[in-house]
Amino acid sequence: MKRLGLMLYLLCVSQILNAAALTDVVVKIKPSIVGVGFYAPLATVSHQLKGTGFVVGDGHYVVTNSHVVNAVPRVDENIKYNQVVFVPKGKKYSIIRVKQVYTDEKHDIAILEIDKPLPPLKLAPRDRQIADGEDIALTGFPIGAVLGLFPATHKGIVAAYSPNIISAANSQQLSELFLESIKHPFMVYQLDITAYPGNSGSPVYLADSGEVFSVVNKVFVKETKESAISTPSGITYAIPVEHIYALAEKHGLF
């Protein structure tokens, strides 16, 4: 009986310490989280947030998804939109223009080059595979900027390391990219964690250290796109950092 009591006590202490560790990690993570989107000061809708990004390398590079940077802004006629990153600063935010965009369409990765350096995050080694059941977290903008640009954190675990194949629900989903993924699948992380459409491009990191090991690129949708917000599946997919390293090396970035 005493041994059981001791075990329960140690378990409680461990949970408290883990929670405290994640709190400290999130404080360090948040300054590196940015919004990715478009800006046109004269447009009716001047600020358009399309997804999340995070700073890496020497602070001049932002990682996100290629589908985030390829998103089309809602445009006003004859008004040019600039691709930018939005840097949260409490209730306000600053804007940094994107100089150059490097993309890997196959792996849904993009690296944005910016003028002004920001605090970078540490990437896990490219060849490290995170074990199933590992405690993880992600930080980003789950529902965009509806309530302002406030980074939110969600916690979960790695569910599996598996090929990036998800069966098509109907013929409309049989795109060229989908068919290519069936022929030449690559490995991704399946996460037991709640994420939303605005989390695309969010860093996924180890809860105890903050090392980034993957990038959120899609959420499993059970019925409709709207249901991803109202009744999220809790199943999220993320691209391993090895593809960030490969894209950076291809262009001599960092």
C-alpha cells in the first residue's frame, strides 16, 4: 500500500515537472512564431493571413508550407499585394516583407527569406526519428487572425511514423499531386493532437526541449472543411525536418 502511494506521488511530481517544463519551452517558442500572408495598404482587406510560419537558421528565414505561400489573396482590382510575415507584438503586430520564396511542392515545404532577423528555433537533427508516444506540442494561429494575432499552443503525442497516403473520399480528390503521392510516398508524422486550418506551417516540437522535428501540413477532415473547426478530428499530419534541411541546402540558405 505504501509502495502504491509512493508511486502515485512520484507520478504526480513527474506530471507537474513536465507541465512546468512545457510552460518554459512555450515562452521560448512564441517569439519565433509568425503569420504568413499578404499585405496591401490600399486594399479593402489590407491584411490577409494564410497560415503560420516559424523562424530558423540565422533568423532571416521562415519555414511554412508551400500551399500557404501559394494561396491566392482576395484581391481588389489594380492593387498589388505583397507577400509578408506578420510578427505578433501583444495586441499589435509588425509586418516584414518577404524577399524571396523557396519551395518544395512535393513535400509541401517553403522557406521565406526576410530582411529583418527574428529569434530562430532549433531544428532537430535531420536523421532523428521521433518515437511513437513522445510528448509533443505545436504553436501557431489555429483560426487565423479572427481574434487577433495571438499564438496558441496545443499538446499531444506522436501517433505514428507512416507513409503520406490518405485514401480519396471521391473522384474530385484525385488530383495529379494525390496520384503522385500514391506512386512515390514519403514518410510523415501522424500526430494525436488538435490542429486547425490556420495551423498549416506550425512547428511541431518536443515538449521537453523545444526542438522542432516537423511542420504541420494538413488536418484529417472527417466530413467538410467547416467540420475541421467545429468538430476537429484530432488527427494531424506533419512533414519531417529532413525536407527543410534538403530545401535549404539546395539553395545554400543555412
